[in-house]
Amino acid sequence: EPEVTQTPSHQVTQMGQEVILRCVPISNHLYFYWYRQILGQKVEFLVSFYNNEISEKSEIFDDQFSVERPDGSNFTLKIRSTKLEDSAMYFCASRTMRTAKLFFGSGTQLSVL
Amino acid sequence: AQKVTQAQTEISVVEKEDVTLDCVYETRDTTYYLFWYKQPPSGELVFLIRRNSFDEQNEISGRYSWNFQKSTSSFNFTITASQVVDSAVYFCALSEARQGGSEKLVFGKGTKLTVNP
């Protein structure tokens, strides 16, 4: 079965540094998402992306965050200046136009020191 | 605003017991989707089921069954004859269903299920 691929699986960074989390969604999918899960807490929506633009974003997704689909396959989440509270598991997800079923990647565990 | 409540934080059962995970939701939408996802210790989110709000038929898939009750805004998940491999955190989620919408998922806090041998 096709899957959403995320790299790296773990990322450690210093506070204030920029990080880019990478995702390769399933090839025929058109909607893309980032979610995050702080340790022990629920999964929270960050942003959705369709037709090369953000379609919706949460309050968490402030000016420090950005997303990009630089080519036909990758979907990236950039955090410009990381804070300690950005430490979380970040999940990428995608879906087709026809179904609400989201396919999630395995996540990138981001640790900000 | 949409909200999902999973009142059970942790459940521990012995193998072969049946277990029901509760999920109660709130939404103003007349059309929506409900989901269950499984998060095993390895961390990924595994899709289990999606139901439309207009389809209240209960569903069974092997040892898994789901009870959707619109009157009580509940979408409970039952595992019959639980196994150790069922140990995971289970998330209930809700999304709106509107054409052209982003259909973001709103998750509950999850229920950690431990099945002991």
C-alpha cells in the first residue's frame, strides 16, 4: 500500500535554529496537512494545503511556521526560529480529493534544546 | 466549535476480554465524519475507520466494531477478545464535511489501552 514518507525520523536542534521537516505525500493525493503531537497529548492540526496554497491554519501556526511544496513530490514544514515548546512529534498527512480518509506518515520527532 | 472527548485516559484489560473505548463529540455541522486511529508504541497513526454522519449503521470488522449513536453524539469502539497486539493509544477524531473544505481532523486526547497476557 502506498504510504506517506517523512524525514528525518528524529531531529535535534538548538533553540533559535531553523528546521525543515520533509514529507513525501502519496503521489495522487491533492490535500496535504501537518499535525503535531506534544508528548502525551492529543494530536493537533497545524495547517492544510491545497492547490499550492494554505487552505486553513490553526492558531499554533504563527509567523514562525511556513509550508512549501517546492516540487511535485515534497511537502515541507519550516520553523524559522525554534522554541523549546516546539518540541513534539510532527505528522504529515495527505488525502485524495474524493475521500476524507487521511493517510499519516510515521512522524518526525523534533527535540529543541 | 468542534470537540471530541475521550473520557477514558487509560484502560487495562487481560487478554481475551472485550473492551469498549468511548468517544463523545460536539459539532454544529449537520454533515461530518468520525474516525478512529490507532497509535502503537512505534508512534505512527494507523487509520481504523471513517463514518459519515448520515450513516448510523454499526460496523464490524473482525474483532473491531463501532457503535455510532447520533442521538447521544457518541461513536464508541469495541474490541472483542482483545490481544496483546491491541495495546496502543486510540484516538477518536471528527472532521467537517464540506465541499472544497480542508476537512481538518479534531482529535480527542486518546485512550491508552494496555492488554496484559
